[in-house]
Amino acid sequence: MRTLFFFLSLLSSVGLSAQAQFTDVTDSAGVRHQFKVLEGMFGGGACVFDYNADGFEDVYVTGGTNDDQLLRNNGDGTLTDVFSGSGLELTRRFVTQGVASADVDRDGDVDLFVTTITAQDSARTIPRARNLLFLNQGDGTFQDATDAFGLTPLYSFSTGGSFGDFNADGWPDLFVGNYFIGYEGKLNVISDATIVGANQTAYDYLLLNEQGEGFTDVSEAYGAHHRGFGFGGVFTDYDNDGDQDLIVNNDFGYKAIPSLVYENQFPRKAFRDISKELELDLKINAMGSAVGDHNGDGLLDYYMTNIRFNRFMVSQGAGEPFMNQTKPADMNFVSISWGANWADFDHDGDLDLFVSNGDLNPNCVPMANFYFDNTGTTFREIGKENGAGDYGIGRGSVVFDLENDGDLDVLVVNQEAVLPNYPVISTTRLLRNDAAPGNWLKVALRGKGAERNGLGSRVTIFSNGRQMIREIDGGGSSHLSQNSKIAHFGLGEAASVDSVLVTWAGGKEQLLTGQAVNQLLTIEEVEGPPRGAGSWWWLVGLLAGLVAVGAFLGMKRS
């Protein structure tokens, strides 16, 4: 098997260009990380955030039974692990899984939430752990705030956390995916045979931020109380109504509880399960979700990772169910996939897709990551050709601009193989993007009434007959991970951006026109009427709508 693997790998490398899009800079960048599992398959994740506010995005990576790492971006293409002395050492007492960040207390610094499945000193007892919340002190260190925010009693076997602002009050709320309420076996033997019903499934947490004073579980009160083998979820505005809905990823959806979609009923304090109507009640092993408008029609599409065949669920518009377009899009490859990231990696104006793959530990048959290049009508899988097709045991993945040079790079969390003699080095990899020649725009949001970093908000740009939309990532995207909070747009040969429309959480809109390309544009929320108010604010929405219609018609004509 290993001989065949290396032979196939050699064949796939024949004729690779010296100018492959991605360069593996793991070693030269100083990254030395490997996720070590507790017995089996679970974990790990990564989170992109600028913890020291120096303008270069840093990365936090969970380690499982290894130490987590806080990778400080040095601004020169290298990263340094500054975990020791950071105040995050408490994580050493737990088996960590996923990670997400937000300004929980609205003090201007980005805080950190780390999920765990059990404690290191009692790893055989599940669940026996709390998740961990750390407040950024603004001096490069963090303080444990788990107890102060009421999270200590929530013992659980947690996988992924996701921040959002589902009540649009400017305080980041939190969804936590949980897997077991109890499990006595070993985690490396989980299979259909061990899943005999829904009796082991856990309730997820929907945690309302009480204006920086603590979190309250409102899942029952909001109608989002459910059980499942949860792999986290993602807040997203699937129906374009200005509030955050929630997609929940469930493992073993065909044996227990399928994946779920909750429609936000804002301003009512309620969610509505609309999974079946949207045909997104997927009965799969849902590992993660990637959010993006792949065809520029103004409607968000979702790529769900799975065991065997992934799902590419494309929006058909208001009131219509989503359609699985995996086969028509030429994305129907057999794999075991985890992380997935939509991004315009080549700056041609449309979204491409990176997918991290990895077999279940301890089986660990090598499988390369995917890179799907958007051709406009279908996708071409070119991971091996462009340098993205690493054969490590992939789990979470994130995209961010390592060097602030305008293109998006990729970090993939790889697991250590449980069994010996895995044929490649399976360590976390950092892939630098070296071939994105077109123009670009990056947009960072600074909320006043809205969440400080724009979580729950959306950026839409109109340029050269195209409209492109990005949601600000609050975590839970990819697999147990969180991408950059800075919206990134590839612009091709466009020399300027006609307009930039920000839809803040809750629906308030803000429009800028005539923006230059190849810049980081920071947009601060303007003072204005509260969400839902009338006054002259409707003019902004009307103008934005007219711009959108004009751009869309121009795109159709072209």
C-alpha cells in the first residue's frame, strides 16, 4: 500500500510547475505543531485573530493532548510560539479541540474560547471537562474568565465553538457543539456499530452574552434545543434578511439527528427549525461547513464536508430548497473531509475552495487535500498541481494574509498518526500563496453599536459588473476553526471598486463609493438611527439596492 502510495505521488508530481501557487513554508516560517489525539479521531482547530493589535494576524492552534500554541505573527512571514507566559497555560490540563475568538467584553481586545472533550488527568471519564474562556488583557496575556462568565458548570464533550450576534445587540453570543453526554468505550473504535441510537447524543449550547457580564444558555427559550453528535455550527444569514441564522453540523446524521438549520426570527427572541424545507437536513457525517457565494448571484451557498462524498448545497433563492450540485460542479470525489474554506485565492473575481482531508485515526490511509479552482461553470481539482495537496491527516484549516501582501494563505491542522509508519510527515502545514497576480481589496469592520469586529455583519462590493459578498467569520467555519475576520476580495484587472456596502448585524446598511484597489479598507460604523428605525436611513438601502441591481444586470449581459 505504501509503495503504491509513493508511486502515485511521484506520478502526480511529474510536470509540476516551478511556479506552483502554494509554497510550503512551514519550516522557514517557524511552525512546529502537531495535533495529538486522545485515542481516536477528534480535533483539532485553528483560529486567526490579531491578539496584540499590531496589524498582523496571529493564529491560535489547539493541540489535543499536546500543548496548544499561540503563534505570533512577526510581520516578516514567520510565526513564533508565545504560548508559555501568555496566561493560556490552563489549557494544558485539558484535551483541547476547537477554538474561536471575539471581543466578548467589548474592551477593544479580541478574547479566546477553547473547547475541550475531557481533562488530561481523567481522560477515560467522558464528559469531565469545562470549556475555557480567556479575556485578552491588552498586554499580550490572557486571563481565565470561564467561571466569571458562568461557563464552569457546563461540563461537556465539546467540539466546535462559533461566535455571532443573533440578537444584534453588539455583544458576541456563542454556539457550542457537543457530541456525547457519556461514552465508556475508546474513541478510536467509534463506528456505525457503536452508534446504536440517539441515547448518547448531547444537547448543544446557545449562549446569550449578557452584555459582558456572563453567558446564559437560551437554547430552550429560543427554540433551538436539540440533541446530536455535534461537530459545531456556523452563524450565517442564508436568507439575506439581515440577521444571523444558524447551521448545525451533526455527525452520524443517518443514525441519530441530521444536520439542522435554524432561521432567526429577529426581532423576536426565537429560532425556527427550517432544515427540512430547505432540504438541508443532511443525513451525513457532517464535519464542517464553508460559506460563500460561488457564482456571484447574491445568494450564499454552503459546502458541507463528510465521510465519502461531500455536499455542495447551492441556494435557489427565497422560499426554494437548496440543491446538491456536487456532481454537476465536478466536485464529486471520494474522501474523508473536515475543513473547507471558500476564498478567491487566485484573484480572478470568483471563489475557489480548499478542502482538508484525512482518514480516521488509526486507519490513516493517505489522502491529499483538495483545491477546487472555480472555472465559472464547474470546478477543477488541482490540489497536487498547485501545491495544496498535502497528504497529512488533515482536520481544521484556516485562511488569512500571513504577510499582508494582499493574497490569502492557508494553515492546515494535521494530526499525529496513532499507528506507526504513516508514510508522510503529518504535521501542521503553512502554505504561502505565491501566485495571485490580480488586484484585491481587504475590508476590516469596526463596530460601534454592532459587534466590535463586525461579527454577524456582511460586506458586499460592486466592481466591474460583479457583486461579491463576504460574511465576517465568527468561527465554527471549516472544522472547529475560525478564518480571518477581514473580508477579502479578488478583483482581477479591475482598477477600482465602484462601491462597498456593509450590512451590519441587525440590518443597518452603510455605503461607500469609489474605493481604490490593493488596500486594507477599515470601515467604522457610522452613528445613525437604531436598527429597524425609519427616518432618512431608507435612502441608503434604496441606493444600495439600485447599485446591486445595476451590477447584476451588467453581469448578466456580459
